[in-house]
Amino acid sequence: MDDMEFLVNETFSGVHAGSFRHPLLPETPGVLYHLQEGASMFVARTLPVDDLALAHARVLANPEEYPTLRLLEDGGDPAERLRWFSTSTMGVAEHLHERVGQRRFPKREEELCNLSDPGFSWWLERRAGAFSLHAKMNQLKGAIVRLGPLHDVHVATARWLELGRLLAYLPLAVEVGTGTARFNMSSVEAPWLVDEFARAFLEGEVGEGLRDVFRVLAKRGAPAAALESAWFFLEEAAAVRRFWLQLPGGQLLN
């Protein structure tokens, strides 16, 4: 058996065994998605999966078995339409699917919002050593950034208050507060820490600085369950933001 015949046999053996994976995709959780875009609206048809490489191969082998992705509409090529996005855990992938998947979004949400329809996105307002997250655009004035539908507001309120209690374990003065669909953080003593949290929402990156903060909190006796839920809240919101940056209108700054 020559080398080429061996490779062909190994490939098809993997397919029949159900273990074939796309060689360029990570074997991690994430979402597969098909972006449908119109002149003013878009929809991301998402599918959360626990192994991107394996799921990608299976979907392309039988796209008709995944009708929610709508890969076969209008006779298009599924291989050209199917995209992927990696997440840290399956839970984060499911959160992203819940917040963004199968929903119609306007490309210019800010042109449609009013007092009776405050929109779906969160918005970030940045100041020196401080930032505010707003879940209703109609509260805002001045320079803001559209972040996307990061989280359920009621869940986020509980998590934000929990985060404030955790940060009280630090030997630094950090102010954390909430309002009506508004979340604030500020610090004169540690503006770098506020910047780390802001970056998670603005850039979708939970950086090493935040990891170090949570390590310090654990060493100073912060409750493990509260640390875990606060961390997942940050990871979920950051993942939606990173994904949003890939979508039409995701880069719009206001």
C-alpha cells in the first residue's frame, strides 16, 4: 500500500467511525453559524456544539439534517456558507446561541430606538477611570459604543452586585453600582483594574489581568461559588461581544 492509498483509507475509516474532524478547526466547543444578510437586517443561524471540528464535518456531510442553519436555501454552497466561532465552554456557546442565534437584528439599531422601543443591545460609556454599561439606549447621551445583546438584564444585575461584593475583598477601592438597566464601575486608586473590566465588554477579551484579579480574590477568601458565577458572567458577555464584532454593524462606533 503506497502513502496516498494509506491516507485515503485512513480518512474514510475515520468518517465511518464517526471520528473525522476538519483539520483546520479546533476540537473545542463553539457555534457553527450561517450569516444571512439583507440591506438593513441580518440573522446569524447558530448551532452550539461541543467539538467544532467534528460538528463542522458532520454538518457539511449532511446539511439537510440541520435545517435551522438554512445552508441549502436558494441552492447555495453549504461549504461557503458555514462559519464557526470558538468558545471556552459549551455553556458559553449555548449562551451565545440564546442571545444572538436566529434573531433578526438591524444594522443601524441606533436609528430605530426610541422611548417605547429601547432596543436589544448593551452600550458602553467610557470615562477616565470609570465606565458604564447601559442595557437601554434611550438612557444615553454623548459618545457610546454598541456592544450587542450581551446578557439578560435581570441575570446581569444579580451578577454585577455579586461582582461588587467580591471586589470588596481586594485591598483597593473600587466602586461598583447598578441603576435601572445600568451598571457602573470606577476607581481613582486603581483605574487599570477598571480598564481590564471595560476591555472584557468592549473588546470581548477576558485578559490575564482579570485572571490575576480572580486568583487574588480566591487567595483572600472570596467564596468559590460566587467567583465561578462572576467569571462565567464575564466570559459569556465577552464571547457575545467577540462574536458581535464579526457581524454586520458590529464595528459601528457612536
